[in-house]
Amino acid sequence: MIQRVVLIGSGNVATSLAHALARQGTLAQIYSRQMAHASQLAQAVGCDCVTDDLQALLPDADAYVVSVRDDVIAQVIAQVPDNGALWVHTSGSKPIDLFAGQRQCYGVLYPMQSFSRQLPTPLDEVHIFVEGNQAISLAAVRQLASQLSHHVVEASSDQRRRLHVAAVFACNFANHLWTLADETLREAELPFEAMLPLIRTTVAKLTHLSPAQSQTGPAMRHDMQVIDSHLAMLDGDKRDIYALLTRSILERNPLND
Amino acid sequence: MIQRVVLIGSGNVATSLAHALARQGTLAQIYSRQMAHASQLAQAVGCDCVTDDLQALLPDADAYVVSVRDDVIAQVIAQVPDNGALWVHTSGSKPIDLFAGQRQCYGVLYPMQSFSRQLPTPLDEVHIFVEGNQAISLAAVRQLASQLSHHVVEASSDQRRRLHVAAVFACNFANHLWTLADETLREAELPFEAMLPLIRTTVAKLTHLSPAQSQTGPAMRHDMQVIDSHLAMLDGDKRDIYALLTRSILERNPLND
């Protein structure tokens, strides 16, 4: 069991981490560049040790979690000397190498979720992807992650980059398609809410089937009559996107003779 | 209150309709071309009047719901003389005009949901889109629909076609993006299940925000460094789709100066 964790950061990811660590009694200290942010988060989770000074980090914690903006992680690491403890960052797109030459025992602990400071997310069901610079570090990161979530998966820095691409498709782009549906409905003076039961059903199917297995719609059944009538109704990039995604579905699902 | 409804059909949509009508005690008869299908559905919902003969439909019901495959609706209508009752079909893409010249009082009752025969869906929360050939028919269709669901919305045949396009974007295409995410993860030997919490969070946001308001990701924040690194990792149609959807998001969300 990792007993004492120092959390460096007070942003979207850090906030959910602070709540989870505090609940299990392992949150020893919160650092934020801005004392007000550190204090506010500490108060919300019931932690009595805060600082805005990297030189005042507790020297003897078991683990240090660097959960700050991607472009300042390296800077934070450089300002604190190695103390032999486990050091991890929580970034999806930054490699483990940020710690190379600066720490002995280090890794990455990346919780795959869309976090917001305003609404802390319980981590129990979030997939956490872990990486370590050597077997002993990996074991330590894995231990820390498994204290937070039931779903701990090892992933290299390259796998983590691909996870991020997959998440862009699965979430950012899917959400944009809902924007395009919303635009289509507005043009017809219909409410987007009409789509919600349908979207929820589509997502619910993923619990039992792979997305490829649960694909439906005109492209899936090669219904060219409906596809052509839809293309005729669309213009601008909605037309291009409809055509490209339809072709992508058709190609992956040839009709059986 | 519409008291006695004859249901013509025993497929995906008809099955959920049969359950909903039977629960409120308004299901008077089930027709299917195949007696076995009619009997099976009737037994499942507790209805004691079935037929496989269009000439044996009860002559004196209040409403007749034609819930058969799009390409046989017209055929069914043509085989039964008008009896002055309300007649509706349940198709998303077929116009109301299928009844023109064949009935006096007619309309469309289109429940917007992905139905499956195996698992009847409660209709209470499903948006039902209604159309009538005249005020009195519309009132009757609206009455019938409101006995089934809290969400009844009037929609013309043209609006219904646009609804269908919107549903293709919102569900069929979104699901295909999940297939592309799955492919990306497989290449990295990672499980698709890792995406599910993220997808669920993205959908949950739609309850409070429009999809445009809740858009996030590299394209939304114009992070060209991440976008370029993602494009460099992709090939085939995944690369084209990434580029097109990214452009579509960038164009709709210009950076403020």
C-alpha cells in the first residue's frame, strides 16, 4: 500500500485525483502555483497540508503525482531534486522520458476520462493506463493506480498516444457528429433532444457487442436509394462527411453474394 | 381516448408497439402475414385475437397501425377498403401520401428509436413524430401517440426525412467512429472497453449542454501540434476522416483574437 502521496497540481485531472486520494487517506499534500487554488482544493477534500512552493514539498512521501499542464511538466520536474520516491505524471500525450536523467524511479499514471474541475469524477471505474521506467517502478505505479481504480492497464508511451487518437475519434468526433445532427434538426425546426434516446440505445449496445457488430443504417445495408436521397438533402461539409463515412462503412461491410 | 387498435405487423417496431398497446388495454388484434409470428407476439403480450388474413381484420376498431416493411406498406393499404377509422403507418422515410386516395382519415406515427424484436423497448420516453392529412386526423394521431409516450412532436414528411438523416449522423456514423477507435486500439493491443467510460461521459453532457457547447479536443483548442502528430500516426480512410472532421470543427470554432 502506498501511504503518502504528494499531489502537484489543482486542475481538472488533479481535482479528481485529490478527491480519490483523500477518500482513502493517502493524500499528504497539495501543491499549486497559486496558493488560493491549492487551499480551495485542500479544503474541498479535507487535506491540511498545502503549498505554492516547490521547494516546500514534503521530502518523505511515497509518491509524487505531477498533474499539471503538459507544457510545464518538465519544468516542475527540473525544479525539484530526486528524493528516491516514485514520481509519475498523468498526461495522455507526453512520454515517460520527461523524467529520464532526473529521477531513478518514475512512470506515468494516465486516467482515461474527460475530467472537469467543477465536477470531480470518481475514479473507481475509470481505466488507468500505467507505465514505469523499470520493473520496480511499474509495480509501484500499478500499486498506486490499483488503489484508485479497478481497471489498471499497462501501456507504453506509444500506446498512450494511440489511445489519445482513439479517444478523439470516439468522443471528440462523435460529439461533432451530434453537432451536425443538431444543425440538420434545427434546419427542420426539430429539437435535438429527439436524438437522445437513440444515442443512449446506441451506446448501451456497446456493452454487449463490438461497435462493428452493432453497426446499422443505410450504408450497412447498402441501401443506395436512401443514401442518394440523403446526399441530395445535404450541402457543405455535412455532405462531404456523409459521403466519406458512408464509403468507409460500405468498404468495411461488403454485401455477401 | 382511442380504445381499440388493430396492429398490422409483427416486426421490430410492431413488437414494441404491441407491448405498449397491450399494457394499456387498447390492443384489439394483431395481423401478420405469418400466423406463427402473429400468435407468438399475441401470446407474449396477452392478446387473444390474431389473423394472417387482411380480409379478416376487425372492421370496427378506432385505429389501424400499419407497421410493416417500407416496401409493402402501400400493398397492405391497397388490400383493405377504407372503413372510416384512423389509419397510420410507422415509417420514418415513407411519406404520408401512401394513404392518399385510399383513406379519408390517415397519418403517420413514427417512434424515433432503434427497435429490435428480441428486446421490446418501452415507448414512454421515446419521441414519437406524428403527421395527419387534416386537422381531425392529426388530432387523432396525436391522441394515439400521447397514449404511448410523453414526447409527441408534430413533423411533416419532409421533417421526418431530415430526422432520419440526423439519426444517421448521430447514431450510425457515431457508431462507425467507435469502430475506427476500436481499430486504432487493436493496432496498439488495447481494449475498446477503455473508451466506454469516456463515451458515457460525453453522452451524459448532452443532457445539460448542446453538442456544440460541449465540444472538446485538439481541434476545438486549435492544437495543431497534436493534430499533426495524430495525422502522422494514421493512414487509409481513418486519416481522411480525421482530417475532414478536424477541418469541420476548426471552421465552426474559430479562435478568438
